[in-house]
Amino acid sequence: MLKNIDEEVYNALLCEQKKQRDTIGLIPSENIVSRDVLKLMGSVFTNKYAEGYPGKRYYGGCRFVDEIENLAIKRACMLLGAEHANVQPHSGSQANMAAYFSVLKPGDKILAMDILAGGHLTHGLKVNFSGIFYQAVFYNVERETEEIDYDRVREIALKEKPKMIVCGASSYSRIIDFNKFYNISQEVGAYLLADIAHIAGLVVANLHPSPVHLADFVTSTTHKTLRGPRGGLVLCKKEYSNKLDNSIIPGIQGGPLMHIIAAKALAFKEAMRPDFFDYQKQIIKNCKKLCEEFKNRNYRIVSGGTDNHLFVIDLRNKRINGNEYEKLLEEVGIITNKNLIPYDPQPPSITSGLRIGTPLVTSRGMKENDMALIAEWMDDTLKNRENKKVLKDIAKKVRRFAHEFPIYPSA
């Protein structure tokens, strides 16, 4: 038993299991894998080194891992309608790196969404590899609507002449018009990269437009709304397939994680089932309901609402910052994350906002009525931030409620 071998690790595992069971998770990038996906991540596939690609490995004994990787590639292409897929990236960040390395050289210019507007650090932030290797310029959201101004994006693209345009976000709650980004990229002669890490599940279910037939490269994580293992995925047009594959191995990675690739293959199959489409619909229903509940309680929502699985609350009228509210909510068992708002005066370590998402709670079986309860507890927590007795009472309610929705219900 693990307890007898390493009690410290065993105790940490028990604590994490308890935390996940007892709390309500509202971080948009987190989800719960199926029992079978979980098993594959701890399977004997982890023992096999398979540097290279199916049929072209640098190690022997790869017959069965070749089968599983080919299956994952085939399913990824079927699922999202892609010409080519690479399932080896260890994360979304490495998926983006692979796409950049395929067609860009150090010093090339990229145009991407500013992190203050909802972009990701791998979209050109100076402290990230993307901002170190490439010259990044940014588009923002419009101040009044807090939505993307595509005419302004075009103006910047025409002026800056980027080698690649990056669209996609980590905290943008509105539909992204990939057709407009495609037209802009064509006009300026730029490659188009669509990062759908957050919305991949919605794209699969046709609840958000797909960029796959438009973009030169599409990157994603395989968790978040896709509800698979932690990992990355790159799709591309056939003409870039060799460049993409070479950018990953030998470019940026060595041996792929075959246990994770096996879990990806299964997750892709799970995402083809009708119940996955129903699940994605419920994510959006829950998110819209939770968002409306906060608006009814006088919380300002960035861009005024949501079309997808997340939204961002502007906390400035509540006399609390994102960092403080995140910690306060964790005291009562509600897990969120602080987040920048457009044109945020606060630094990333503090923030003026809180990012809320519904993939995980939807996986646990929660519905719209449950969102109303959650919003009530979050609001009561803020109103009673100095009252330890009330906070303890809320924490008890949250824990009892969470137990009604087991992460892995008994068969």
C-alpha cells in the first residue's frame, strides 16, 4: 500500500481527494476525467519510451503504442474535421510553441490578443518564450463593449504586417468570429493560428464556430471543456504536417507520454458520444444562469454576459480585489481564480476580476437551479467577509451540497 511506502505522498493524495470531494470547482480550465481515462493515465503505457512517430521510432518494441497513437490521431482528425493532427504535445503551451516553430523564425512578428483582454501568456507575453523569441504586437477589446473590434484588428494587422495572427483566448466570454480573422490574415499574408484550448468541447458540439477549416494551425489542450487528460493537441492543414511533426520531435520534445496519449484517444471517443453534446449544452446553460445570478446581485460582468463556458466578474464596485476574493471563497470551499479585466489597473498578482467557469460543476451533474445556490453563497461570503461564524456556516452548506454530487459516483 502507498501509505506504507510513502506516508507523505499518501497523505497529500488523501487531502487532494477530500478537497475535490468537499468543494465546488469553478475554474474554467479544470474538469473531471472519466474513470476509464483516469485508469489509462496510470496504465502500463507509462513504461514505454517511444521517441519519434508511429512506424518511425528510435526505440524498439513500439507496436502497441504505435497503434494507440495512430488511433488518437485518427480520432482527433475525425472529431474536429482536421487534415492532420499531432497528439504528442505535453500541454497547450507546448502545442502553441510547436505551431510557432513550424513556420516562424526568431524575431518574426506575431499579432495576438493582449493578456489584459483575455489572451494567454503564450500569445506573446514578454516573460514567456513567445515574447522572448518573437516580436509580439497586440489587439485589445473595445473599451465600451469589451468585445473584439475586428476593424481595429484589421487596422493593426495592415500597419504591423505580422507573420502570424493568433486568435483565441483564456478569459474571453464571447463568440470569436474566426471568419473575420481568416479574412484579415489573408489580406495581410499572415499565417493564422487559432487557439481553442478553452472552447474545444463547445466546437466539437457545434456550440461555437470552428476555425479548423480556416486556420493554418489550430491548437488546444485536451482537458478543459474537452474533458480529457491534461495535455496538448495541434491540428494543421496537410501542407504543414511535416513541419509541424518535426517541430515537436526533434524540435521541442523527446519521448511522448504514451499513457497520456492513450487517455487522449479514449477521451476523443467519449467526445463523439451523444451525451457529450448534451453535456456541452448544459455547460453553457449553467454558465449563463450563474452569470445572470451575479448580474442580479449588482456584480458587473465583463462584456455584459457570456456565450460560452466562462465569464469574468469586475469586482471594483465591491471593494475587494480578485486575489482577496479568491482566497475568501476558498475559505468556504468554492474554488475560483483571480483574473485580469480589460485595461486592469491592478497587476496580475492582484487583479480586479474573478474568472468563473462551469465545465467541472456540470461534469458533477449540477444544473441551473444549483447555479442560483452557488451564486447566493458566493455573494453571502462577500457580504459577510468579516463574520467568521457566518463563513463557517456557508462552508458547511457548501460541503453538504458538494457531497450530493460525487466526482465518481458509485456504479
